[in-house]
Amino acid sequence: MTPTDPRLLVHAYVDGELDPAHALEVERQLADDPALAVERERVEALRRVIAEQLPREGAPPSLARRIEAAVGLRPAPAPARASARPSWRALAASVAVAAFLGSGATWLALSPGPPDADMVVANHVRALMATHPVDVGSSDRHTVKPWFNGRIPEAPRVVDLASEGFPLVGGRIDVIGRTPVATLVYRVRQHLISLSEVPAGRTIATSPGQIGGYNIVSWTDNGVAYWAVSDVAAADLDTFAKAFRAAEPER
């Protein structure tokens, strides 16, 4: 890669190193350039393999003592009067421990974890800020569903809810817990509803009901976890969830 290679921005995007404006620009490029989209999928797949093959291990109890020894901190008899100021050695040990915890936090951030309601809401908000909230725009589920083929491992369940007052707008790919997932977008009046389908085999957390003014409803059907988020009234979102679950099976 050269310094001007757009793939460098894709790597920075996957690493979460871009500010919101540049992240949105990269997302637009990913939507327009299949080669960049493939590069993103390659990097994310590599991260998943690394996380699966190199699972996190708990720190042994002796680690704190080893860090203290490495920076020269040794146990000393308690003085007659405790000093109000920490010693330079104690400060050095604190820095070393902080550095270690920081590296551990980095590993935690890069490894896959359970889907997070905050991430679901963040994906929805980012889509609202984008020029288009979907990657494929269509009210025809037979157009939206095939679009996901080859982009995610499992095709999502797509149902037509126009007769229920929730017409289909389209779909897009979001990332939850470092896993690409299918997100369907429906409309009710002037509001959009994002419905993310998390593949089987992942643990989901209990929906908190609302985050930052956005209502959330989550449920599981046939091993697939569904997350619906919108700024529409909670009662309307509940009605949408019930309509989706009660819809006729796809044919």
C-alpha cells in the first residue's frame, strides 16, 4: 500500500481511529467501491480468526508482584508516620500497572464480545446521519434479501409489513460485536426503524428499553437475535415487533 492508498483509511476505519466525519466518508466509499468493501471484510475476518485462535487468558495473581519487581518496588516496613506523598517508586509502579491495563483494554476492544445495545443504537444514529440510511433501497423483499447473499454468512429474514403500516425501505450491513449483521430498515410515518438480525451462536444482552431517547425492543426466534431501534413511540415499536414476529413465513 502507498500513503495515498484508500485501503489505509479502511484499516483505520476498522480500528476505530477515524473521527465521525471521516468515518462517514469511508462508509460512502465502501458502499460505492466493492474492492474496498472486500478489504474491510478481509480485515474484520482476520480479527475474528485471531480472537478465536488466541483467546484471552486471565492475569495470574503473581502479575502485580512481578510488575512491582520490574520497576524496582520492594516491600518495606511500615514507617512510624505514614507519608502523605507517594514515593517515586510507587508512582512508577502505578504507571506500569496502568500501561498493562491499557494494553489489556485494547485487546478486549479488538476481541468479539456479546452484542451491545449501545452499538445497535450507534448504528441506527450513524445511518440517520448518512446521505442514505440503507445500502440497498427497495420496498420489495425479493430484491432486498438477495442483496445480502455473499456479503454475510446467513441471509436475513425479510418480511413485507406494508399492510401493517410499516413499509420496507431497504437494508444495510452493520457491525455488532465485530460481527457483520444484516439490518433491515422500515418506515412508520416519518420515522425509521432499524431491525438488526444477529446470527445464531452469539449471546445477546437484555434490552435496556431505551438509550439516549431511542427505544429498543429485542427478542430471539429460531436462534436468531433481533434488535429493533427507533425514535418512534415505544408502543409503535412494540406493535412493529409483534407484526414482524407474526408475519407469514417467507416463500
